[in-house]
Amino acid sequence: MRTCSKRLIWIICAAAVGLTLRPTEGTAQDYVGANGKLSVVVVADPYSDTRTGPELVEGPGLLLAGGIHELLETLDCDVVNTETVQMPAELEREYGEWNRASLTNRTLGKILYESDAGEHFFIGLLSGSKSLVGMLAGLQHLGPDRQPLQDSRGRDILGLPRLGDAAPLKVGLVWVSERGDFNTPNTSMVGDMGGMNVAVAAGLSNTMLRQQAGLDPPLSSKHIVMAGVQNTTPYEQHSIDNSFIETVSVEEMRSVSGSIQMQMERLSNLTDVIYVHVDMSILNADEMPGLPTSEHEKLSSTELGVFLRGVFTSPKVTALGIAGLPNGADELSIQ
């Protein structure tokens, strides 16, 4: 079953990279190297933010070992770097699940912005939504002289972003998931950080953790598109409805109605780079063994692949994150 789950993720990755990011006019020209291939950096983040399970999940490692390099090579991509997030040795004694999640997000972001001046496309193999803030932080600081300000001891200065030409980039987010993850500590019914990460990225809560991770300033809700979100709590849905977040329904995703093309054009006009986060909860349970049954409509891998083709029509899409293959994926719910 686990092999089937991995294979399904490869289908999604191939749809996004092979069909839509193959170097062609108006799409990924900025990421084409001297060899004519798409320049790709792969980063795996096995760290979770759970208070009830293991800190490290095996999903990202399984995906790395499952042949992603070979897959990308068949899609005319050149994998120039592969890294796995590791808590720095000097911070290993830090405690608190949320604090440690924030610190590993900072490491994830640094991998992105320290390996790139705008010439690579990023693929994140992620434990879950925890890694969202780290991916956004890394993209926010892409380019020369745009890294976070530091003090004389080399520590990031929290709450003091650069200004002028070196100001952080405006990042757009396409959030593809059954869940909204737009809770705050005031609205969450379970207190799970995994249900808050989009709200954290938008600056609605946990400011110190967001800044510690390197995402500063937060995303504007005008720069967020939620696709396929159906599983929300009443207060969470109220927060979404009262924000500037734009939504695309499962029906619109399936019918390729043109809604996502309009949203991508809108995001492209408002932001500098765009991150696409795909959570496996959007997929039908019968296609990925281990997914829980749900009363909500979901997509097949083929339908999701077609939808992603529309997403990647924007030349500002800079990174793709695949999240949600936890420990025991054969028996447990996909995050």
C-alpha cells in the first residue's frame, strides 16, 4: 500500500513538473540552465509539529528514496541540489513542539534562499502543513541582499524586515487541501498547530513563531487562494469568509472552469513569486490507501494533475510542496 501511495504522489509531481514546467515559452524560462534543462532543488522536511506523535515522520524520506531524481530526469529536469532539513546541533536542546517546528522551518527557509538567486525551481517533500511557513519564508528572501537582517552574533533580528530594493518578496499561496488550516488558538477546538498554519502565515496568530521561522512580514490574505477546502470548523470558516482569501471549489477544480486561470492571473499581478502547496487530503481515498473516508467530494489523481496544469500556467510559480505522507501511512490518516 505504501508503494501505491508513493506512486500516486509521483503522478501528481509528474503532472506539475513534467507537463507544465517543461521549459517552454512563457512558463519556466527563468529556471532553465545552460544545459537547456529545468534547474530544480529538492528539499525534504521530515519534522512535524504534532504534540501527540513522533517529531520525525518518514514520508519525505520515503519519497526521496523512491526515485524522484530519476523521475525528474525523465522530465528534462536537472536536480542541482537535494537537502534534508536537520535541526542545527546548537539548537537540538530546544524544547516545545511549536518552538522546535518554528526552528526547523527557519532551517527549511534558509536552504531555499541560500541556494538560490532566482534561477532554480523548488520541490518540497514535506511532512505536512507545518512546513508551509518555512517554504514561504525561504521564497520571501530569494535573491541577492534579501536575506533577513542579523545582529553582530549572526542571529536574525526578528520584526525588522529589510526595506527598499532588498525588501522581502511578495509571495502568493495556492493552498490545495481538503482542510483550511485557518484556525487560531482562539478558534481551534483541539489546539492542533497543524490546523493553524495558513492563519499563522497570514499573521493572525503565533507572531513570534512566524518571525522566528523567518516569515516577516506575513502574507496578505489577498495573496492566498484556497482550492478544494471543505473541512473547516464554523469559526474557522467565519475567519476565511471575513478575509480577502479567494476560493476555488472542488467542482470548479474538476471542471477546469477557468476559475484557477483567473486566480493565477490575479496572483501574478499582485505578487513576485507563487508557492503551490498540495496536501494529499484532497485525493480520493480509493486512490491512496490510508486516506480516511470523508463525506466531502475529492479529486482523482488525474483530475488533480489537470488542475495543476492550470496552476502552473503562471511564470511566477516558483515552488511546489507535496505534503501529507506520515508515519504509518498504510494505517493512519494522511495528514
